[in-house]
Amino acid sequence: MTMMIENFILAAVTTNPKKVPSGTTVFHCEDQKEMEVIATNLEAILDGIAHQLTEEIFIIVRH
């Protein structure tokens, strides 16, 4: 069985690291603006899509 990277959360971007489970690559940000910039950059770098789950968390996934 081949596992595809598309089936996983590639990264999480947050201002509150306590809300992100372990086992995920996490980028800690100081504020909302920094979080949005990092999420946008990671979209391009990882060829993924950023989804905002809460005011404190973005996840980067590939569909």
C-alpha cells in the first residue's frame, strides 16, 4: 500500500501552539498578520492550500 502525502496535513501555522496536536510541523507566530504571511508562503512552497480553522490556526494541506 502506497501512502500519499496528499492525505496529510503538511503544516500548521498558529499563534497558540497549545491548540495544535503533536506530530504536525508547527510554525509559531506572534500575531495574526505574521500567521497569514507564513501560511501564504507555505502554500507556495509546499504546493498546498491554506485553510483557516480558527482565528489562531491555519493548516496547509494538498488536495
